[in-house]
Amino acid sequence: MSVRSERPGASGQSREFWDRAARDDAMWHIATGAAADAETFFASGRQETDTFLAHAGIVPDKSQTVLEIGCGMGRMTARLAELYGSVLALDVSPEMLVRAREALADRDNISYQLVAGSDLSGVDDGSVDAVFSYIVLQHVPTVDGQLQYLRETRRVLRPGGVAAIQIRSATTIARGLDWAGHLRHRVQGHHTFDKAWRGARIPRAQLLAAASGTADAPAGPVATVELRPFGRRHTWVVMRRATR
């Protein structure tokens, strides 16, 4: 198990918010509905990882490396480490990474890396077989930051590699449900009106262009893209990098 650190970058707002969240109540901020205790927290991560990989049509392989964008304190990282040969767990928050290392100290196939909050600097081109991210991009404060994560995902995937990345759905119902949740949690004393919690919604055309890379061709890698709704609030972006 190792830890790598990169420059903080320009996403100080997100880092400050998530460092504070880790100190205040890491489990609640990561999984508001599964924060009763550590056993419930990690069991939910195990179950949801399996559910979402299946939803995206991804079959894990012990010979492969998976990159997780936004590992938090390792709720889903633990299951990924059981399913893949190696895991590269990234987060914008040093405080969250400390908690992940402590929680998963018995796992020897996880490497941790601090990232700036909108890119995958420090990860080599074409170096991972899969990318996975849940309830992370939805908190990135800007559309540009989320789009950059999608572009970077194409860059780090090996030819033939696949990604499953969850974002907020852009429907009226999804917006209403999200705001209802923000308000309820704010009344309970949480900082859910902060932009680093609310995030942003990506316009469909920009989303497809960034995820597919068609605007970059032939200069950069391209991918096929499928948008798979899950429930009323979430959409999964499933990307498969071309083999050429």
C-alpha cells in the first residue's frame, strides 16, 4: 500500500469542504443513508459497488487495475480491492485519505493519491483497465471540472478499458428531489447549500463530447458513451475506450 501526493491545484473550495466534512462526520457526508455505524457503512458500499458495476455492464477481473475517483474513506474501495488485482484510490481531501488508509490498513493492493479536484494528474496515459466513481462528480462545483474528469478518464484508460461514472440527472424531478434533500439536511445543520456539496449539472451535448472525445479526434483517445439512468436522481456515464 502506498500514498502519492500531487499539487493541490485550483480546487481549494472542494478540498476545504471535504476536509471539514471528514473531521465533522465522514461517514454521513459520504453516504447519508448508511452512516449509522461502520459495519452498515462498509456493507452498503460492498452491495452498491456490485449493483453499479452490474448496471454498467462491467465484469471485474483480478488481473486488472481499477482507478476510483473520490474514494473518501474507502466505503467502495474495500469491495473494489476484492474484485480487482490492484486499486488506485484518489481523493481531493487529505483528511479522507487518512481515514481510508486507517480503515483499509489490512489491504495491500491499494495505492492512494491526492488529486487537485478536477483532473487525474500523476496517473499515466493508458495505465488502468477500469475507472469507477460514485457520488463524486455530482459534488464537483463546476461543469468544467466535471468535464475535465471525463476527458482525463479517456486519457488514463487502456485501449478497450471501461469506465462507470455517476453524475446528477438533469431532469426536473431530479432537480426537485436534490433541492429537497439539500434543504432537509441544511435544517439538520449540515452545510448542504455549499457549492462543493451541490455541484453542477452537465449539459448533455458537452457531456457527450467530453466523454467520447469526438471533438479531440484524431489527436486524442476516443470512447463510445452510453448514459444509463439509475433511479430518479442519478445517471451513469459508461465509457469504453476504443481499441485503436
